[in-house]
Amino acid sequence: MRIVSGIYRGRRLQPPMNLPVRPTTDFAKEGLFNVLANMVDFESLRVLDLFTGTGSIAFEFLSRGAIEVTAVDSNQKCIDFLKKTAENFGAKNIQPVKSNSFVFIKRMWSKYNLVFADPPYDLEGIESIPDLIFNSGLLEDDGLLIVEHSSRYRFEQHSQFSQQRKYGSVNFTIFTRKNELP
């Protein structure tokens, strides 16, 4: 696993073998970030990375200049790895949070420009993530939600659906919080 672009480009993430994660492939990550490069100004983003695992996506956003990243995972070993990696990279604008992502969504009051969710593919409740995010108020107006998922899930009928991208067995569905007119 490597950082694709930005100030940490080429740096490798070397998670311990005992982490219960399924990291996003470099191929899929590079494809997603190529799409995002045409959609967002990375240097103005406040990012929430749910089910962060190794933090590969979180560090990719930081590498590209995100203002700050909140990285949430329920596994203490993942959080410890994130903290160690942040220290090794000299990254100051990442906040690792040990929490169940569903609980975090319900309790958090901060707003983000972009929320990335990469739940385990077999996790019960994946299909509810878009509504939970949009109903929570976590996203700024015109903010983006990206859900990584298997081909088992389809989100095209969701009212905030924007696009879906597929890279091998990895699917990313991008949702846009549409600015509601009064």
C-alpha cells in the first residue's frame, strides 16, 4: 500500500498482519482520486473517513493537502497504527477516533466537505449509510459522500446519487448533498 500523490507520494503504509482490514487497492484508490481531482479542491477539504482501517484513504487526502481528516474506526489496533503512521509522516492534521462509525455519525456535530465510508463489505446496514449521513447534518451543502462497497449494493435510485465508479471488484458510489433552496 502506497500513497499515490502529494507530499507523502510514494510512502508506504506497512500495517501489521493482525489488523482486521481489507485495504482499498492502490489501483482503485488512484482511480477514485483521479475522479476527485476534477471535482474538489483538496486544500479546502475537511474530511471524515469512516471505517478507516489502515488509514490509507485518510493519508491520501492529507497528502493532497486536506485541511484536516477525522479517521474513525472501532478497532484499537487500527487507531494505534494510524497514530504511529501520523507520527512517522509528521502529519499533524489527522484526528484518529476510536468509535463505532454508526455511533459516531449519530453523536458528531461537526460538518465536513467530504465523508468517505469504507465499511466491511459484509457489514449489516451498508445500505443505510447514505441516509444516515444526509440526515445527520455531517455534510456541508454541496458536500460529497463516497461509499466503497461490493457490487452487491446498488445506490442509483438514491435521491443524492451522483455517480458510480468500478475498479476491479471495488465500487465507489459518489453522492452529492444537494443544496436545498428555501
